[in-house]
Amino acid sequence: MATTVLIVDDSKLARIVAGKAIAALQPDWTRAEAGNAEEALARLAQGGIDLAVLDYNMPGKDGLTLAAEIRAMHPAMPIAVITANVQDEVVARARAVGATFVPKPVTEEALRGFISGAALRLRAGR
Amino acid sequence: MSVRLDGDAIRLDGPARVEDAEPLLALLHEGPGRTVDLDGAGPLHAAVVQVLLALRPPVRGTPADPFDARWLLPLLGPGS
Amino acid sequence: MSELLEQFLVESRELVQAAADDLLALESAPGDPARLDGAFRAVHTLKGSVALFDLAPMGAALHAGEDLLDALRRGAVAPDRAAMDALLALLGASEAWLDAFAADGRLPDAAAADGRALEAALRARLPGNAPAQPAPLPAASPDWLPALLEREAAAIAPARAEGRTLAALRYVPSPDCFFLGDDPIAIIRALPAPVALHLAQREPWPADGPDPFTCNLVIEAVFAASEAELRQGLRLVADQVALAPVPAPAAPPAPSSSSRGLRVDAARVDALVDLAEELVVARNGLAHLVARVGEENPALARALAESEAGIGRLAERMHRAALGLRLVPLGRAFARLPRLARETAGGLGKEIALSVAGEAVEADRAVVDGLFDPLLHLLRNAIDHGIEPPEVREAAGKPRAGRIALSAAREDGWIAVTLSDDGRGMDPARLRAAAKARGVADDAAIDAMDDAAALDLVFRPGFSTAGTVTAISGRGVGMDAARAAVDSLGGRVAIRSAPGEGTTIRLLLPAGAAVTGVLTVRAGGELYGIPVDAVAETARLPASAILPLGAGEAFVLRGRTLPLLRLAGLLGLKPAPRGGTARLLVTGGAERAALEVEGFGGRLDVLLRPPQGLLRGLPGLAGTALLGDGSALLVLDLPDLLARGGAA
């Protein structure tokens, strides 16, 4: 089965942008989308998700809180949190749950490190 | 980047990324005396640098990135 | 006082001064890392020394100061005014505590409470997540730093020699960092100004080669940047990086503490000077004896005279050399003034810019020591009454900060110390009015004064024209005490000022006691000394050569007519009757005059001391000298005497 990325952002536009960047880096990967934390968790429960890219700034549960919950259920899943807000606390919280920090704007270059690393981990894990 | 064999030398072309470490390692294992040519190499990822540090193959050429040329190359040379 | 305690006091005072100098320099060069480092090291060392004695409140306050200075030099706190004020307050308190400790052997009772207040003020400036840390082990240098510095010594040396700020890091990426998308080399590549780089393995490489997915690197590097700048680029991996500043190379020792200098107990120098003086006096006694031998044995007398002259020269040179040991730079008196001036100005809401020059000019220790208090009074007065509030200055088109210039220079045998300001200047009319109101002198005398003399009224006791008497300068107590202090040093104070033109105060102080050649003469039955420099020649005239001239007398010397005065008359003494021969000395200088004396003594080398006590203020007196037989010789100031006597 193809590697599947879950993209979580309350903005449809942002989801498209992230999707394009990922497609440029890994053309044969599949993309799934969610607009908020509940949808994301529901989709994850269905299975088949290999890695997740989460926007930090969402109404309701923010991306870091969601990352912590996902990490609890999926100890080895590569998780990235996207934000323009580069504060030390945010960085520290991301590190604490083993999530990679990806700064906005989301471009190929911005995602490359995470995607390469995730690909590596997934390959190594198999 | 591509890691390819050119005669008995291993050529690194373009920026070296994390996924290039594995192929480089494989090529070095298969031919332990092979020289690694860095002339066409872009900025080296730590994973690639690591392989070169661990195995210490003969290295030739100068990477295009000035930081790599000035600071990494001396560490990869013989007897560093 | 034990040697250890003495040493502690000397060094601690120097450290306080050094720290204050660095902090004050930061006001004009904020963030200068060398100054921040200097202040930190001084306070750090001081804290360590204080720990040797029972000075707990001082140690605790210094510890807080050290923490704040460390935060400042790390860039964790900005060097703003509040931080500077807190640190300077700490130094001021430390100075006072050292004085108390020196005098009483312990800190004052208020020290505990004062120390806590200082600590609180200092720690309040620290970043919120830095609570009072338990005393760190001395030299908080991380264990990896020395080895790194040694290995990279050659690479670091040029940057260090240029005085650049250097910081070192040790980055141990987590083994799974590749999966997270980290590229440790890329992170290092993005940092500014690399100076040295070293890569090593965290654990031994596996026998069959490295695991390409696991990071096994340890990265050590040095950059010509501050820790703060590096921290920026390392934020995403801050938990995996240790940063440390690279200490600057030990600063070259300041000239005053160079190995060519020697710390000598001041009492020993004084003892040497006293001995040299006794020698000069004793030699004069020998001169008398030689004179007596002269009548009985001229040949022997000649030989003895030569020997005596030689001894005299040696004694004089030795005395000068010994006095030279007592010479210290005026900088000693000036050193604490900038900090105190800043405090005074701050307390009064004034802004000042104090410039100091001539610190290297040397004077006798007693003079330099005695100068500090009067200078402080004068400086405080200038800030309090002279310099206008910033708004007033701005409205008048002046810079907000009052300019005060303190300078020192040698002028012949004197030291001239000048304190001038660009403040509002002094108004003679106001001074006269205030003097009358306070009954400082009688009205008629005040009215008769010219403007320059009116300015002098500020030095009278009980005088103050300030609208409000401030705690700083009080009821003009400072000015008259300042003049008294300068007088007791053998000096003079003068003021020049005009409304709107600022004020200049000039102190003239003797550079030091010196050996003076004097000619002894008899007048009115008493022996007096006249400095040889003041005498052009001596002469004996037949009494008949003296001619009446108007109300006085005169005579002709080589075609010139010179007025003749009796020295006894000038001194207010009854002159002895003139015999057949008149003995005269002709004064040097532009206006020649002749003084008749009753007899000449010999020439002596004496140590001229400024007039003390009852003799002070006597007209025409240059000073006194001790003679070989123990008596005191009054040495005359001939120009002064002649001026008062109204030489024709």
C-alpha cells in the first residue's frame, strides 16, 4: 500500500499548499485531509496513515495538543507541526512529543527535511 | 543528489540528502578502496558526512559549497 | 592589622574601582563585551575574597551582582539603566562596607538589611526563570570546554588576539534526529562566523560501518559571535546543544600593577623622607662648624668646606628622591569622582557629562589624599547649584547634560587643578545680597568689594544662596570646608564666574616640599630667610651713598637709581640704627628694589614648609624651615612683602 500522509489544517487552502509540496517531494505518496482535531483522530482510527502534518494554529485543540494525542497512540509515527510562530516554548513542546517543527510558509524546501526523515524512518521500520 | 559509480570512483552530484547515505555506504562496502569524488557535490547532509567520517575512504575534489570546502573537507582528509 | 587583612582591603578596593570604571564605561559604550567581562570578573573575584572573612551580607549581595553581570554578558539581560544603577549601588555599598570593616573589624548593623535590599534589586533584573541559584562551583566552565580550547588553540588565537567575542558549542544530535528531518550539519552551516569545527563519533562506529539512519556525531565548534547570536540559529535543537563563551585571554596587567612596580607600605616611605630631611638639616650644622674651623685653620677649612658641599649635594638629591617616592598620580583623587558625580546628579534629577584629564600628573601623597574631599564638595556644588535642570538647559539652547571638566596640570612648582562647568554661572550681585542677609561680613565691606572678591564670598562660613538647601551640598558647609582643606595643604582656591558663563574653580597646590636655598639675614634683631631666587645681588655701601628721595631713600647702583627700603620696617619691626656701612640686597624681578638689612647670615639649604596654624595668613611669609639648632626660621615671600609695603 502507498505511503499515506494525513494533512490537518482548518484552512482548505493551506491543505492544498501542503499537499502540493508533499507531492513534489514524494509523487507516489497518497494524501488524506482533515479540517480539525476530531476529524483527524477519526481518520487515524480508520488506519492506513503512515505520517501526519499538523497545523499548530487551529481553533479548538491546537496542533501540538493533537500531536501529543497521536503520539500516545502511534509511538513511531513521524509527525510534523507547522507554524509561523517560532517561539522557544512551541519548539520545546514539539520536541517533547518527538514532533518535527516545520516553519511557515510551507514549501518544498521547508518540508524536505521532515519528509526525507520520515521516508527514512518508514523504510527503516519496514 | 545522485550517488553513482564512475569507473572506480564514487561520484556525488548535487546536494547530498539523508537518503543518499545508504547508497553511498553500499557502494563503499562493495569496493573498499574506492575514492569518493566531491567535485560536483552540493551541501553535504550529516548522514553522508557521517559515512565518510566512519569509513575514511580516499576523498578528492572540492565541494562547491564554501562551508563544506573550508570546514568539512579538512576533516575528511587522510589522517585528520 | 594582619597582613592578610591589609592585602584584602587594598585589593578589594581596587576591584571595586575597576568594576565601577567598567560599568561607567558601559554608559558610553553599551554592551561592550570586554567591559561586561571585566566587571563580571572583578565582582566575581571580590565575592571570592570576601568569603574569607565574616562578611556574609556582603558576599550574598556580591553573588547577586555576579549573577546579574553574568546574565548581562551572556546577553540574557539588556544593560539598561536600572541594571546599571543596581550594580553601581552594590559597588557603593561595598566600598562603604570595606571602610567599616577596616575601621571596626566588622560590617555595620544595617548591613544585613541593606544587603538584602541590594540583592533584591539585583535579582529583580534577572530573567524570570532564573531564581536565586545555589552558589555554583567556582569557575563554571563546562568540562568539555578546556579540551576544546586546547585542541583548537591555533585556530582561535588570531580571533582572540583581535579581541573578538568568541563562543563555543558542543552539539550532540539525538540519534534519531534524521527521522525528525534534522540535518545537524545544515544547522551548523547556517551559524555566523565559524572559527573552528571538529566532528567526532558519539560512540565507536559499528564494526560493519555506520548505521545510515542513526546520527552518531558529536559536533564541537567555535564561532566569532556571541552566545545570544548562536542561540538564535540553534533554537530548534536547543536541548541538544551546550553553549559556552570563550574567555578572553587574560588582560595584560594594568601599568600600575605591572611586575616593574612595587607595593610599599606608605609609613616606610614617610620614614625615609624624614631621615632625608634630618640629613639636610644636620648638614647645615656641619656648615656652621666648618665656618668656625675656618678662622683657626684655613687649609683644613677649605677641605672641609668642599666635603661639606659634596655631602650637601648628596643630601639634597637623596631628599628629592625620597620625596619622589611620595609622589602619586592625581588620578587617585579623581578615581571615585565620576561614580559619585553620577549618583549626585541622579539624585537631583540633573544630567551631567564629566570629563577628567591630567590623572597622570603627580603630586605628593598628602596633597593627593587631601584633595578628594574638597574636590567632591566642589563637584557636588557645581552639580547642585551650577548645572541647571535638563529642561532649563534645553530651553536655553544648551545640551541637556551639563558639561563639567576636571583637569590637572603642572605649573612651575605648583599643581593647578581646574573644575569648570557650563552651568548658569554665579551672579556677584546675588552673592553680595545673600552675604549681607546672612551677616557674613559687614555691609560696607561687602559694597566695597569688586566682583571678583564678591565671588569669594561663597567661601565664607555660613554662606548659602541656594533657594532650597539640599541634602547634597547643605548650607554651604562644603565650600568653606573645601577652602580650609586646600589651605591646610598649602594651596589656594580661586573662582572665576559670570552669570550665564559657567563657573571655573582653580586650585593651586604645592607639588611637594622641596629643598630651597635661602639667604639668612638679620632685621629688627631677628633672623629671617630669603629664598636665594628672590635675590639678584647683595652689596655693602657706605652710609653716605644713601640719598633721600621723596619720603624714602634711594641709592645709585651702576648708574641706576634704586629705591631703598628697610626690611625691618616692612616687617613692622623697629630697625636697628644704621652704622657706617649699609648692607643691602637687591631684589630680582622686573621691579628692582633694595632692602636694607642689619646683617647677612650664610646661605642655607632648607626644607620649606608651608605656613601652618597661627602663621597662616601672615603677609609676606613663604613658609618656615627647621634649622640645625632646632630653631625655626621664617622664610619671607619677598614679592608679596614688597607689594604690601608699597614699594615706590
